[in-house]
Amino acid sequence: MPIKQFAPHARLVYPAVPTSRHYITHVAIHQAEAAHEVAEVAVAFSVPRTDSVRSWAMSYGLLLPEQTPVHLRYGSGPHQEADFYGYVHSYRVTTSQDDARLQRNTEVTLTYTLTGATSSSMQSQRSAAWNLSSISGIARSICRSHRMACVTERTPTRLTKMQASQSDFAFLRDVAAEYGLRLVADGTTVYLTSPLTTLRRSHAIPSAHMTKLPGLHDTIYEFDALNGALEPEGGRRTRVEGYAYNRSTRHLARTVAARTSTAAHRTYATALPAGSRSEADERVGAAAASSALWVAATASVRGDARLKVGHEIWLQGSGLGPHTVGTWMIRTASHHMTLHPTQPAQSTYVTDLTLGRNRPEGLDAHRLSLPQPAGTTLSAQRWCAQHIGGPA
């Protein structure tokens, strides 16, 4: 999209409030692996001074109480929009004597903290037993009970797990960490896939550049990449090994993750030997998968609503330095937007990213046959996926 078409915008689709009485000034949306989505929305209200102090907000339906479902749409252009579905967690009143002073109206800013759609029902603790169930089957069963769509990769491993006084989301997070999978919550859809699986549905990959040429506006504002065989973030590039103990022969059998076999340094998947060779292979594979994106980087780029966790971004330009140009996987994304309703040219939109690669020179991501987006609907004041079935 040409730079001249870059126009940050955000609006409340639900609930409907009088547009002549409020305007959004700041938006911050945070997305990360194994975490609920969180958003902060600052709304400035302008009401007549004739209203009483207690009723000025409620009389216009502007004050949203806790647990109110909210649908926020934000973006930077007609083809770069995204939707946030969540609930009001709290609100903060922000006012100052330095605010603009008007004769007939008064302005007060309310900053709402919103939590994602998965934060409502999937936060309740419970106890359950999962006997000889696959990881994909467990994820689909949990998501169906909360009327959420689930996208997983088929896992043949059968597990026997106990969920003891734990929320469903925390249980899925722990299972994903144990078996080297990535858990992502996006609206009313939950993804449980390998870290190298791309979650983008279109063939186009968002891009950003840094050339440092005079007269050219770079779309990468800051970039910091850490590369090294023993870099401390995002896992270490080491040879992952494990052992299985044979009770009959009383011998230890060594197993090595194939894609880490060339690394110079050694790390063990677990402290104790596994009970069988298949269990040792599983532990080694999970440990290697959990640190697959071991090359870490952070970037601050021009805002793009398509930048989400599990999606890729293409970075280019001579100003980036060696071994950094190419595709990166997004691990966390924070969208920061400042809006000026009367002066749109002064609006800003910046996205802060945490990125990862499985090798210094590039990313070996693979595509998953994703079903069509399930869509989101409001039922009994709760956001639900329109379709909760579908393939794994």
C-alpha cells in the first residue's frame, strides 16, 4: 500500500454509542503466545455542562460497565484492518486541569482495559481427567465446550493427563509447552500448532524496509537482532539429547533430535531418563520444537493490523545489516495508535514486534491447510465462534 494511503483509524462497532459525543484518542493492543489478548482504549467524552455530575455519562450511554462485550475495529487502510473481540475488564478516569477548556461542554477521558474473548469462560478453574486422548482432541473438546473455534495439527500421541484445579487456558498452555507446541488466541479462534507453522490465510506477506536513503521514509523505525550459537533468548542452538532406561537389560539408550544433531553444544531434554524409547523420542522432539525459533529480534515498524502472532513479516533494506533480510516469524505484537479526529495527518500507528527464526539466514515456515474463518457472533452477551467444528 502506498504511504499516502496510510490512515490509522479505530472505532467501536459494538456497543453503539453516539459518535457525536465521543472519539477514540489512543489504542494499544497486545498479542503474545500462550496469552489472552489485551487492549487499552482511551475514549474522550464531550458532554454539556448542564448535565449533573453523576448522570452525564450514563445519560448518553457512554460509560461501559465491567464485562460489557466490545467489538473494536482498527487498522491503517481499507485492506489492513483487524477486529478485536473482548470484554471490559476495568476503566480509568483520566483528567487534568491542563485539558482544553470549553464554555458549554466538558471533556473527560476514560481508558478502558479490555481482555480478549478467550479470557471470559476459559479462565474458570476446574478439575478433569483426560485418558488416552490426543493433544488435538483435547484442544478441540475444550474449545467446543466454550463455543470457540479450534485449529490444530493432528497429533497421534495419546496422553493421560490430569487437570487439577486449573483453568482450561492454563491447561492448554502447559500442554503446549510440554510438547513443544505454540498456543495462540485470536478472537474466538484458538490455534495449537508447531512454532514453524504459519497462521496467515492469504498468500501475501506484510513487508517493511529500512534503506536509510535521503528523502525515503523507512517503514522500519528500530531493529535489534541477536544472533549467536548460545544466544540467551528464545532458546539455545544446542544438540538436544535424551535417554531411555530399559528395565529388562538395565541399559540406557541415547536419542538425539535430528534437526539439532549438528550443533556443537549439548543439552538434555529432561533430567531423568524416560521409561521407553518412544517416550524419550517424544521428549527430545518437544524440547527441540520449543526452541525452534532460537534466533531472536525485536522491531518497531509502521503500523499494520495484519501483523499478528504466528504470521510472518518480510524485512528488507541495506540498513538492516547482514543475515537479517528475509522472512521472520512474529512471536509477540503490540499495536500502538494515537488518533487526532480533527487533524488526521498527526495520527500515528506503530507496531512493536518480537521476531524469531530457526536459522540465522532465514525461516523454514510451513503452511497449514487452514479452514475458512469461523466468524464471531454475540450470544447471551458472550462472543462465540459461529462454527466450532471443522477439521483438526
